[in-house]
Amino acid sequence: MLTLYHGLASTCSKKVRMCLSEKGLAWESHLLNLQKFEQHDPAYLKLNPKGVVPTLVHDGEAICESTHIIDYLEATFPDPSLSPGDDAGRTRMTEWEQWSDEVGYAAVYVPTWDKLSRPVAEKLSDQELEDVLERVPTEERRSRWQQVARGGFTDAELDGAYDKMWQTFDRMELALSDGIFLAGDELSLGDIAMVPFVERMTDLRPDITDTEAYPSVHAWLARLAERPSWQDTFFFGGMDARTSAVAKTVTS
Ligand SMILES: N[C@@H](CCC(=O)N[C@@H](CS)C(=O)NCC(=O)O)C(=O)O
């Protein structure tokens, strides 16, 4: 039995939804509303002590960290395979998984929190904010919630994120000149790890990403959008999970 605790708009949750869909696995959904701070619920913290999504529970075992989760799914449910058959391909796949965690995440979290979390957090009274912060289990996230609630991100922080979008698109354009997917000719966990971040970048900054400089990246994205797993990932349960759509519900 597989249960996923996830967030509708969350990029890290989308990695796991896409992987589950590509593998054709049945799973139970527990959707958490991150803007209502459901990720800090003490019962959820027993599964995910960092108070973030996603968490996969498989036969009672909780697995955290989106890349660990998709690696776990690949190891536990190897058919259909989402790993290249050769060592060099598998290394490329791992490099893209790591890029998604390090650069992809850093490229999108600042503008995403600015768009989705700041409008909610800045409305909290000082007492409400204190109550929220008291339940956040890590110092890293406590200071992030504090920052978006009172003042937001600096221009330098936003620019740093946009630079990482360029770096990502440049690096992907190069990688995709050799094959149709990031680790070779077949879809792999490398593509699954990257696609939520690339889709988010196109949504947040079409002016940076929708240029003629990146034909291979756009062709790759269009190929992924044709797969049935795209619907399960970005339109989960018929709900539009893209940032611009979710931002409207947050601010309404
Ligand atoms: N490295 C973690 C990052 C998880 C993460 O930051 N999740 C975000 C959503 S993409 C979250 O839960 N944000 C809510 C919060 O920090 O309060 C992973 O890949 O699973």
C-alpha cells in the first residue's frame, strides 16, 4: 500500500506524482495545504520531521526527500524501468536528480514563495505568526516563513534565483543536443526530477525561458506534456497545479 502526502503546487511533490504515474502504481492521496501550514501538524511531523512535503508511506515505512522517494520507487518497483541500462546513462540521470535538488530547487523557491507564501504570511498578525513559527520544526524553514511574513526577499535573492534559471536552461540545452531525454533516448528519473522545476521556471519567468535560445528544452517539455503522466502531475485530480493557477486561489 502506497500513500503520498503531497502539496498540489509543490515541485517536489510533482516529481513523485509523475514517477508514480509513469510506473502505473496505485496510491492513496493525502493532500496538504501548505498555505494553511498543515505540514507542521504534529501528526505529520512524525512522518516527516522537517515538516515539508512530499512523504511517501509504503507498507508503514515513511520515506522523505523527493529524490530519495523516486529512487526508492525505482528500486522497489523496477518495471517499467526509469533508469538507463548503461553506467554512463545512469550517472547522467543521477547528475540531473542532483541538479534538481540543488540548482532547480534554488532557482524556483524564492520566486515561488514570493508568489504563493508571502501573500498568506504577511497577513498574519504578530501573535498568529508567532504561533505558526512555534510549530515549524527547523530553523531553516522558520527563518524562511519569518522572512516572507515580514519584508520578503531582497532583489539580490530574486536575481540569484533567476540566474539559476538561465544556468539550468543553458545546461539542459547542451545536454539535450545529444539525445531526446536528459540521460539518453528513454525517459528516466533525471527527466522526472527536472520537469517540475522547468515547468515552474517557464510559468514564473516566460521572458527568461521562452526564447529561441532553447529549442531543445522546449521540444523536451512539449514531449513530456504529451505523456499521460503530465495530467496526473500538473492537473492532479482535475485541479490545475501550476503556480499561476494556484496563486489565484491563494490571493483570492
Ligand atoms: N529537499 C526536499 C524539499 C522539500 C520542500 O521544500 N518542500 C516544499 C514544497 S516543494 C514544502 O514542503 N514547503 C512548505 C514549507 O517549507 O513550509 C525534497 O526534495 O523533498
